[in-house]
Amino acid sequence: MPRLTIDGKEIEVPAGANLIEAARRLGIEIPHYCYHPGLSIAGQCRLCMVELEKNPRPQIACNMVAMDGMVVHTQTPKVLETRKSIMEFHLINHPLDCPVCDQAGECWLQIYYMKHGLYDSRFVEEKVHKPKAVPLGPHVILDAERCILCSRCTRFCDEITKTGELGIFNRGDHSEVGLFPGKVLDNRYSGNVVDICPVGALTDRDFRFQVRVWYLDTQKSVCPGCSRGCNIEIHSNVRRPHHAQGRRVARLKPRYNPHVNDWWICDAGRYGFGSIDQGRITFPQLREGGLLREVTWREALALLIDRLRAYGPDEIGLLASPEMTNEELFLIRRLAETLGVKNLDFQVPPREPGDEDDFLLRADKNPNTRGAEAIGLWPADRGLDAWEMLEALRREQLKCLWVFHHDVTRCGWPEGAVLEALQAAQCLIYTGSNVNGMTERAHLVLPAATYAEKEGTFTNFEGRVQRIRKALPPLGDSRADWEILGECLEALNAGPKPNRPEEVFRALAHAVPAFAGLTYRDLGEYGLMLREVAHGASR
């Protein structure tokens, strides 16, 4: 490992690291536009100039590999003057769009100007005008006047998605980013070019003109769109609820995790947050005379416990969901053990196979299938699986079915047989967050919080356990599944209800060998592997 000195501080860095990354390890920021750690080196913006001892001219840090004995200076008068000149060059033709630009508040032109610019403009000529607000695809709009030609977007399409939609055309100050003839920016990861654009040239059509970024609250979470478990940030706007037709979630952004998704996220996950605010079940409902009426949680829970006690263990079925957290799935297992129920499953086939690729997308569109498997949500000895439960309902051998989050009216099983089974149920209980075919047929509907409204953990397909965090208050009177199950277990004299999911996770780690030794604190930002996976890897 080469040892070098940056601004008087010595550091060892991995072989091949460039000076931007070496300085970052010391907490020293070298400003840059074109450099991105997930892309190739372009060296176009020239803002990352530093001075090297015994070298008469400043050098760009992005393309300079750290060498043993190197002495680097990032704050000399020559470096500071060079940065100011480069900033002036980048801003010569940049329009004064800040008041109407979605990037305002998180724009690196603004940030670096305040840190490294602050010059008196000498440019009095007419700025070069280029196309504005040009749709490149279903999710991205280009404002070519704002572009500083960092080439991040073109390199992303060439190197990451390998779809090559974007290029830089023309020469000199007339150069601009654009689409190749016959191309549209509609690959599965197109929204990432907005994330990596350091200025306001590429903006998100869904987020455009909706809310200023300084009004947004940010919370770390995990995308529930598939079993990959990409790390995300939820940007919400609870304090201004009328923005964008009343939606509280303004946007999702990818969060860096070198073990899962690096810096990226697919468009399906990025734009799949509509169900958090739309089509929600907000109050418990009881079916009477064929119609649902709203009831209080006290009434709903009392009726739920009454129904669970009214039937024998062989007459009850529990259909859990891999959309639920590890903590909630563990509580369902405890509920089955408390009631003596052997009819327990979580697997319902999708109506159509999920799409996948060789990058991030997985065919399994559930975030916690691996967790359900590790916790052991399978039928007990002589118990029924999900399809067999429906068959038993149809034959009136099973009397009560509690379904969590699955819309079994729209799955891979024959629709007629499913509807006949649900119609035959004496007691059909549904817990979920959104209105669907199950809410039209259930006798008791319990509103559940979404992943953005609760704490917990998911286990991705590789066995990595990762935390989700509460970004929003539950909509209406909905509650997290772990709260509903905790109250149910307490009413059944199975112990006091938990006060927070961390208590459940401690019990899970104690009871299930795959989770042994894991704690919320140890999971950290990047998560940890299930014990069985970690041990297998070590072997």
C-alpha cells in the first residue's frame, strides 16, 4: 500500500487509488464534476487540480494514481486560483435558472461556486443558447444550456447499462449532450443519470417542479421492489401534504452499498412508491350485510381474538407474506405456535413471472423471501401449504383463513378455484396496506402500515439482513404488522406486546440459528449476512 502525504497528513491507501479517493479518506474534499467512483476516468472538468511537490504544474487528481512518497497540496494559492478560473469557465454560458431549477439546493455548481468561485463576472457577451426542457425518455428531461459536459450520463449508458443512448455532439461551446438517432432513454436504469448529473441539466420528470429539496426529510431504507434489497433514501414532504396531489413521498434515491447495489437502483424500484399514499386502507373494517363498515381497533382486535379462539387449530390457516419484515414473520410463527396451528405458509405464485436481468433486477418481487425461509414459515407436520389451505376452504374443512398482504385473487392459481374457496370461508381475515380483491371479500380488514411507515429488517436473496427505518407516520389509522401481531399475542396470553421491533429482533436472533448474534447496532449501514451464509462463505 503506497504511503503519501496530503496537506501535511500521511496516509496509506490501496494500490491504484487516485488522489480524490486518497484525500477523501483523510476528510479532505477535492472538488470535481466529471469524476464518479462507479465510472471510468474522463478528466474533462479539470476542477480537481492539485499541486504535487517537485512538479511545476497543477495536475488533475482524478487521473493521478497515488504513489509511495508522493506529497500533495490541495490548498495552495496556485490551486485555489486555478479552481476559481475553472469555475468561471464552467459558468460562462450557464443560464441564471436557479430560481426555477429542480437541482437548486443540491447543485454542485452552486456549492462549488460558494466554496471555490466568488468571482466578479467579466462575461458581458450573449450566452450560447441550447435546447431546453427536451424529453429524453419517459423519466428524464434535458436542459442542454445547464450542461457542463462532464459526460457522466454518457459513460453511465456506455459502461453500466451498455445501452449507449447518449452522446456528446458538435464542437466547442456548441457541444451538447443528446440522443443518438432513433434512440430513446428508456433503459431499466435511466433514472440514475439524474442522480449522477452534478448540475440541473438532467432532471426527473416525475419530481419536476413538485417541491424544493430543502423542504424534504430524508430517511434510509431498503427498496421492497424485489429480492435484491437495494439501499435507498426516502425523501418525504410530510410538512407540505398538498404537494403532488397529496402524496407524502416526493422521490426515492439510491443509497450506496458496495455489497448490494453500489450507487444504482432500477427505475421500477425508483418510481414504484405510489402505493405508499394511493389506494390505501386507512381504518379497520368489518363486513356486515355484505358491506364493510369502519370499526375501532378495539372492536377489530376483540373480534379477531374471538374468531381465533372459536376455531380449532386444524380449522385455522395463516398465510404470511414475504413483503413483511423478519420481525413480523417471526411473530406470525409465534402466533402459529401459540394457537397450535400447523397450516402455515408464505408462498403464493405471481400471476406473471417477474422480469430480471444480470445487473440488479430479480425475478422474485418480494423483499424478504429469504427471511421467511430462514425463519421457517412452512407447514408443520401434516399441515397444509397455501394452495392446500384454499382447497380445504372450498371443502369446508378449513374454516378461518388469515391472509397477510397477498391478493390471492390475482395470482398464479386458477382464479375461479380461488374465488370459490374464498366464498366458502366462514371467516376470512385480511391484513394489508392497499385496497385489492381481498378487501372486497374479507369479513375483517385490518389496515397495515407500508415499509416506509415502520421499522424492521429485510433479508435479501443473498442472505444479507438490512434495516428499514420509519420515514412517515402511518396513514390514517393503519398500524405496522408487528404491532397488530403483538397485541394479538398479548390477548392470547403469549407474553407482553413488544414496544419496538428491536425487541422482536432480539427474540428472533435468540430463537432462530440463522440470525444468531445479529443486532440492530451491528447491522449498521450495509447490513450483515445470515449466520448460515457467513459460515458457508468462510468454509
